[in-house]
Amino acid sequence: MAALSEARRIVVKIGSALLVDAQTGALRADWLASLAADVGRLKNRGADVVLVSSGSIALGRGALGLPSGALSLEQSQAAAAVGQIRLARAYEEALAAHDITAAQVLVTLEDSADRRRYLNARATLETLLGLGAVAIVNENDTIATDEIRFGDNDRLAAQVAVTIGADCAVLLSDVDGFYSGNPQTDPGATRYDVVEEITPAMEAQAGEGVSGLSKGGMKTKVMAAKTATAAGCALVITEGSRMHPLLGLEEGAPQTLFKARLSPASARKHWIASMKPKGAVAIDAGAARALAQGKSLLPAGVRAVTGRFGRGDPVEILGPEGNRIGAGLVRYTAQEARALIGKRSGEIEAVLGYPGRAALIHRDDMAL
């Protein structure tokens, strides 16, 4: 499974049906231990790993004695509040057996839609990965309402993959891939092993899931694949209930691979370059040379700031002659950026009254 074997940054989505026994409501501790061993093996070879995990509501409803079937919003949120503690502790203990530090990150759809929250989430996840931790990401079900929900963790996993620039996302599911029809009701349904491009016909073929615990059906998985592959991230769907599911995937377990056409870095730069700028920063010759060498733009190299923009908005980067040399996502508001013109990193706190980021535009958020 080349996409996983060669990946340097991996997002793995785990559904409720894999983590929680449908009959007893108890955690499948042995399965989780095998997944943790797989994660440890990936990290030992130098890969970054983020887990997007369902299971908090499924665990919490059992602990609270809630009935089977649909829950009200308030019951779901109460179950999530109880189950999230159990879920985080289970991951912490399973990963600690492999000397891995676990971190919990709870998000809502608003956190990806709002640029400032998106950048905060990106910075937090990047820092955790840099420190060697494995982030366990889940939707913040205790506060999310229908208006601010992802609604399923397939699309959340794809969004996380885009956020951190992952090159492979794995959806551990209750089916072993994407089929031309529902394999449980259509004996003629065939699995796609490799998908080079998602066509309208394939989208029409996407059916619904069959699990009683999972929210995401095949439609959400195809939507996730479209999001991930457009950002340069390959996406894999495979059946995940077997022990050591990631090792099994690398050893050739049945799966569907949706190929990405670009690398994550290239896709991100294309995205940044295509955005409509809300302002511009003009830089001096020294800063232009630094950017050409792959460095970030620091306030010291800025000569002028124009436009009205907020943190995370796209801006043009103008060279010493006034020509456009690139674009980037700025880390300060227009007002803050003007106050920092020509300032060195050590002066930022004194100027703004609070500690700030050293770079006005980080190299990862720049397209030249």
C-alpha cells in the first residue's frame, strides 16, 4: 500500500463501530491496543500521525444508561461529555505503552470556517506534531449544534488532513473500500481498487453505510476523498475491524485508494495563489532575497502595508520595484502590520503590548 508506506504525515479516522462493541457498549480495548502498536510503528519510521476518532457518544450513552436508538441533542451532548473522558483516557493509556504522548483536540465546523480559528488549530496541531505527540481529534459534541457541525468524522478527517498538509488519510470503515453499489444488497457490485479521478458517475454510485453506530455513509467518504485529493492528500478506505488494521493495509488488505494529483505543499500554494488579496505588503531587497531562499517574511523587511485585512487573510507581496512577487496568508491584522513595519522580532511585544509571532507571513503560508 504505497500511499501509506511512503507517507510522512498521516491522518487516520476511526469510527465508533470499530472502537465500541455494539452489543455491550464497552470499549474494544484489544483492538485499540493493536491500533496503538501500528501508530507506534509508523512513528518509529519517522511519520507524523493524527487520529480523528469517533466514540465519545457511544461510550457515554452506555455509562449513562441511555436507551438505544436516536438521542436528542441534549442527550447526545451529555453522552459526549461523559464519553470524551473515557475515550481520551483509553487513547492515552494505549499510546503510552509505546512511549507516545497523546493530546486531545476538540473542534467544530466553525473552527475551519473562521480563518482565525483555522490558523489557531493549524498552529496547535503543527506544534503538537513537532513535539512528537499524537493528536486525537474529535468534533466537540458537547457544544456543537446542527448549524456548526461537521456531522461525520469522514469529512472532519479530510479537513484535518488539509489543515496539517497530510499526504495520506486513512478511513477505517465497516466496508473494505468503495464499490459500484452496496455489496450487501447488490451481488454484482465491484470494488474500485484505485481511483485516479472521482467522476459524477462514482458520486452517484455512493450508497449509505450499514453500521448502526457510524454516522458517515459512503457518500460522506467520497466527499472526504474529493476534499483530501484536491489538497494533495491521497485517501484510503479500508475495513478496519481486524487487529492491526494499518499494518494489514500495508500488507495488502483490500482497500480503495483515491490518488492525489499534487503534493500537499503544491496544492496549498496553488490555493493561496488563487485567493483574492485583501491588501499588500511591500518589502525591501533584503527581504526579497530571504524569501527567494525559502525563508519567512519578518516585519523588519516590510516597507509599507496597504489595504484592510484581518489575521489569516490573503495579501499580495510586492518586491522593491513594486512588482508582485507572490502572495501569502498574513499573521497580523492590517493595523498591527502597519505598527510593525521595519520592527525586529524582539520588538513585537513592546509595539503591540503582547507577544506575537515572529513571522508576518510564514513560508508555509506563502506562494511565490
